[in-house]
Amino acid sequence: MKKIFNLFAVAAVLIIVSGCNDFLNRDPQDKQTNDTFWSSETSLRTYAQNFYSTYFVGYGVDYSIFGGYSFGDDYTDDYIVADGGGYVYFPKSNILDYNSAQSAWSNNYGIIYKANVMIEKIPGMNISDEAKKHWMGVARYFRAMAYSSLLKIYGGCPLITAVIDPSNTKELYKDRSSFLEVAKFVNDDYQFAIDNMRTDDSKLQVNKYVAGAYMSRDLLFHATWLKYHGSEIGPKSTTVGAADIKTLLQGAINGAEIVMNSGKFAIGNTYNALFSVDDLAGNKEIIFYREYTYGVQSNSLMVYGCKENQRGGLTEDAIESFLCSDGLPISQSPLYKGGKYHEVNKGALENRDPRMFDSVVDSLRILGARGITYKDGASCTGYVTKKFLNEEWYRTGSIYVSNTLQSPADAPTIRYAEVLLNFVEARYEISTVGGSPFNQSDLDKSINQIRQRKLTKYGAASAAPAMPSVTLQGSSIAVNGTVINDPKRDADIDPVLWEIRRERRVELMLEGRRGEDLRRWAKYVNLNSEDTDGNPDMTFLGAYINLDETPYKSITGGIQLFDPQNPSATDSRKGYLKYGYKKGLREFTPGDVSSERYYVKAIPNSQIVLYKDKGYTLTQTPGWE
């Protein structure tokens, strides 16, 4: 009996051991594994959602920075930032730039790794060939986005093109590739994406046209960066060949034309509403956007557009860049009423490009003004932005405006007008490096499309006339037969390119593009903001006022008046508003690495130390060594 029992016991043990081995070798039944996950399009769609929050920030959430919108595009000639420490005319050298700021590096390489995994797994999946092409395009699109971000922030960077075995340290810890090499790789990824992605993959999912739009933005950046900076920043930079620049510019054009030739997008008769309504679905000017919903996920940008004092304000330089309604600069137009000093009370904001009344309040509200009480917020430059304010909501007392955290306004992340501007600039630039000549058709497809808008100022009975079209006249731009000759044009910029850049500046103002533009054009010299005597120039000044002709008794709170006729005066009664100004500001010198290093950021020191600990070298950004 005992023997029989022992036989049963042994058998039971064998069954248990066998069962344990079987259990330990089986995949978990309550979760996906790496082998079981890659089974369907649903899996791919779920996997790809992590990419979206990295690149489509929109207006942010709650009190977070507004993704480059409004005052998010700091340190440009468009916007003065006022805070407790005074306006910083340009960010100073800071140990954080060198040692601690690593999120951009780690986040983008995290996306690159995930995209490489996706690219590796898709070929073996049991899905249709069409689905494989689309999702491979999605992966390569987001990888292009990640590398584009790294190039814009750091310049050349390590180029990781596939999933690397951890034991392959030589490949895992490779040094930086050149800006040009990475840019060509980005171009190839984007081209694959627009050749293979679906034209529609449901609401708020990327598609061929989203990829084309971002391709036009990023390839224009990379091409013009290389044209105006060369291979590197600082004195070691060398000229990049015209053929390489032409290839990248053609990439920008390819991306733009995918969108332009689709027939799905068009310029409408609204401007402010592109940034301040609760549903952008179906708007033909919007290529992609971030959606917000009241009570679920909202943003706080709306309330900063009216009720509260704004953190900063548009500069006088930015305001003067708006043309008059006849299409001529304020220096040429007979319609301009602002006088020598562009005084608002004399009508400086009248008869201007209609985008102005959809972007800026048409009366001054000066932060620190005494003798007047404002119902709404003020600005340190006197110019209060309203580009992101829904005036209907505001006038009717909507909670969307009265409560800081409740705006459901959707945020455009890229729109059709920008694609048209990317196209026209790339077409002009490619004509200078061996491409076909720039022509009137290029203007008609782009700037003249944007200028067809007929905008209606809130409360007005009818729309303002559209801005007049531009024509190519020799090596210049003309409007109604008058050649534009702006005295503010940089001497090294062709008159046609100057007007293309002006249109871009005005159309995209406060949308986070100006900082990138100044960097790729190598134009930080435009941020040199004082004359040889240490007096401020127009770059960072606010509106001109004469206290004796206004209701203001005085201006306080760190804001002074600078009178160009009496620059040494500290108690002027008239002049341009200046905030927190101190003499001895940084000066940018082309070719000087100590100046030009600010076009890029330092590679995080933690990464350099990590490489060193593994026996490899990660080369630091020039000027940050």
C-alpha cells in the first residue's frame, strides 16, 4: 500500500514539475508580450499614440507653457517678455544649458528607438501590404520629426537607424553625424512617408498630408540653416555645396506640393477664428490640430488674451512690419497715419493689413499707466494681443474666458498658410542654388492665395477689403504697379526674399515660428538691440506716446520712455516704451563662436559623461566645450 502511495506521490510531483515548466514557458495570459503584441493594426495604432503628445503640444494643458504660441516664442524681435526680474533681451549663458537640460535629447531619442522597433516589427506582421506601407510610413514620419527636433536644438547628432543590440557598444555609443548627413536621412524618411501613408486614417491621426506639411517646414529649416550657417557654427564652418542644399529644398517643395495639389485645403475668410474656436474639424485651413474639450482637457491661453495683464507684448518692430491696406510698407504708403514716431493716437493702427485687427487690440493699454483704469489686461509695450481671444465668448461672459482653466479652443499645430509660405520661400531659395527661376506663378500659388482673405473685424457690419496681390517686377516685388522699397530691409537680403519673409512674419506672428526662422536665417544679429552709445534701438521697444497728449499721468513699474531726440533723458514725457532696459546687452557677431553657440544648445553633460564612462566620445556642440 505504501509502495502504491509512493508511486502516486512521484507521479504527482512529475505532473506538478511538468506543469510548472509549462506555466513558466507560457506567455502571460493577461497582458501583451513583445511577440504577441505585433499582431494587428490596432496594436500599431495603440503603439503610435505615444508619439503624438511629444510633437503636437498645442496650447498645452492648464497653466503649462503654450507650446510656442503667444509668449511661448520668447527672445525674438516680435515679443518682449516681462517678468519679475525684468525683460531678458536674450537668454544668457546658464549652467542649465550645459549640464541639466536633457529632456529634449532623451525624449527624441526615445521616440527614435520606438520608431525603429516599429520599423523592425512591421514586415513580419500578418496585415495587408497596404497597411504595412502606411504604418511603416507613420514610423518613418515620426522618426523624421524626432531627428528634425534634434537638429534644430543641437545641430549634428548621433544617427541611429535601427534597433541596436546592447552588446554592440560601438554602434550604441557612436559620435555625432554631421548636420548634413542627418538632414539627408530626414529627407529620405519624410519622402518615404508621403509616398506610402494613407490620405486619411480617421480623425486626428496623421496622414500623407500631415507628413507633407511637416516635411515642408522641417526641410526648409534644414536647407536654409545649411545655406546660411554652412556645415557648422563658428569659424570652423565650411560652405555646404549647392547640390546638397538644392536636394533639401526640393524636399520642402515636395512636402508642400503634396498638400497643395490635394484639393483638400484652402484659405478661407477667417483668421482669429483659426485660433479661438472650440472645433477646428473640417476647417480647410487646418491640416492638423490638438483638440480640447470643456470639462475634460482645457487650456488657459484664452484668458491671457484679455482679462489679465499679459506677460509681455508685441514690439514696435513687429507692429511696423504690418503693411498698410494698400500693400505698401508704412514708409511708402500714403494711407499711413502714424507720423514720424508711429503714434497710435494719430492713427498708426488704422488702414493696416486686416490681420492686425484680428491679432492686436486697436488701442493702447499700458502696464503701469497711472491716471487710467483698464477694464481688461495691459502690456508692457502697450500692444495687447488678442489673436487667441474669442471675442464672442468674451463679450457674452462665457466661462471659457472668465475661468482660467476652461478654454476648449482647439490649437492648430500646422496650417495651410504656413505650407504655402514654406513653398514660396523654398521656391525662391532653390532658384539661387541651381533650381528653376522663381516666377509669378510661385507667388500666385502662395502669398496671393493668403491675401485673398476678406476679414471682418468683430462688431463691424462688413468685411475689410482683401490685401492686394503682389507681382514680380524684375528683381523686386510690386503692388498695383508700385515697387516695394522698404528702408528697413537688411542690405544682404534680396527685395523679393525680404517680402516673402515679411509675409511669413505677419501671417505666423505669435505662433512660435519666429525664433526658428531667425536661427535658420543666421539672423540673431537682428537681436542686437542698442546703438554704439548704448541706447536701445527699435528692436525691443514698445509703442510711442506723449504723456502730455494722453490721459496717462505717468508710467511706473519699471517702464520708462525713451526719446530718440533726447536719448540721455531719464524722465522723458514722450518716447517709446522700454521695459527693464539695461545698457551693455549681448552683441551677436557673425562667425564668432561665443556668439553663434546660442543658435544651438549644449548636448547634455550627462550624455557626454555616459559616453566617457563607456570608453567613447560624444563631441560637444562648438562653443559649449
